[in-house]
Amino acid sequence: MLRHSAAAILNFPNPFNDHALAILLPTSLILSIATIVVGLVVPIVGFYHPFIPITIAPLTLVHHISITWFLYKHRDETLETSFLNHLHAGSILASHGTIRG
């Protein structure tokens, strides 16, 4: 049986939690767009509304676009070429450098 998941459709890595990715990433993206719209429309209508969502929602939107791009960019990597492994090795080297002075 052919399995169509969000990871396969979007050409992302196919992790064990691709169903969670399929639900959470688009849902939070839609909610951040809705927050931008509500944050812009409600003050215009005349209701008092704090403007914090206007500053937080674009950052959330950029965050989700970055996650999508990161997953798409690293779709073909293996365990040996993983960005996270390089990041971990870099943190080990940095910690040894700070210990030795």
C-alpha cells in the first residue's frame, strides 16, 4: 500500500513523526497568519487590542518558514552528513577550546 504523508508530499525527510509534522507545521503557520490579520484588523475597527501579536506573529511566521526550508534543504542527508552531528562536533571543539584557554 502506497503511503502519502506530508513529509513525502513536501519532499521532507521521512521521520517517524511525520504525522505530527503534517499537523503541527501547517496549523501553527495558519494560526500565525491569522494572528497577523487579527492584530491589524481589530485596532482599525476601533477595539483596543495590544499590538504584541503584530510583532510576535511575523517572527513566528519567519520561524515556520525557516523550519520548512531547513527540512527541505536537509532532505537527502544521512546520519554521517547530518547537520546536527556537525553542530554537536562544533560544540565539543568549542568547549575544549574554552577549557584549555
